[in-house]
Amino acid sequence: MDETGQKILFIDFDGTITKDQYWRSLSLEIHNKLQALLFSGERQMVHDWMRGKYSAEEVNRYVSDQLSIDYQNLWDLFVKDCKTIVVPDAILNQIQSLREKYLVVLITGNMDSFSRFTVPALNLDQYFEYIVNSFDEKKHKTDNNGEQFVEWADRLDASLSESILIDDQEKVCNIFSQLGGQARQTKSLIDTQCILNNL
């Protein structure tokens, strides 16, 4: 890798530039049941979904069957929630301005629904030069000691030691640091704004 190459600013999505979740419009009772069904314990189905092994339709069908919810209503709500996730304009404007200094890459552990519904609805490709979704890549940021970061740095002829990651997950930040990159762990959207302001 060329150590004089371009600098990448890797930015996570969920928990870093938005706090909105899928299925957030469900009633509290149903939402809690869904959280317990998909996101408690080993979360194997969610992890597999994020690696491209299931589609959003298959997961919503599973939830519908398990919780005895009408599939079409659940699906319509899910798609609507995907399309109406809010990323604060202030953060998007900060990201836009940093494209003069960095190759700005959105890198997210996410699902097909993110690429299909969220990205086009929020016009995220207008703010990020590249969007890396684990569903499309079939791997997570933490797989193989951060292999995804190395691959993208090589692909973009960039120096990892000169590149920065903003992420809310400590494990991801630690792996990026071990690769020689500069990790900035965020605790909140305000924290993210402060980090962006100081770049």
C-alpha cells in the first residue's frame, strides 16, 4: 500500500450518524417482542442477514410468522421506517465539506434494506464517495481482523495510517487502530459532530 496515498474517512452509520432503528414505528409491545426474537442472545439470524444470507422479505416473513403479525402491514411499516431514517443535516453538511480533504466512505454492518431503501431515500450517495454495506460485501468490519478496511484502502490506493474511522463500536475501533488507522469512537450524535468538526 502506498503510504503517500489518499486519506480515507470511514464513517459508520447506525449509532454514529443516526439513532433511528428499523421497525421503530411498531407498538412498544410488538417492538419489544421483535427485539427479543431477533436481537437477543446470539442474534444469528441478524448476523446472517447482514452477511447476505437472508433477504429483508425473508426476515419480515419470519417475524410475521413468529409473532402472528400480518405480513403485509409489517412489511409496509418496515419499508417506511427504512426510508424515513433521519441523519441530521448538520452531520451530512459536515461530511460533505470533508470531501475536500478525504475520500469519505460510509462503512456499515447492515442489511439489503439499507442499500435498497435507505440509501436512495436519503440520497446518501450524494454525501459519500463510496458506500460499503456488509450485506453486499458478505462480511463484517470485524471479520478477519478488519480485512474489509485493508481491502478498501488497497482498492482506493490509500494509506490506512493516514485514514480515520468514526464508529460507535469499541471492538471495531480497536481493530482499526491495530491496523494502524486512527479510530475515533463516538458516544452520541453530538459527539460525532464534534469529531467531524475537529478533522
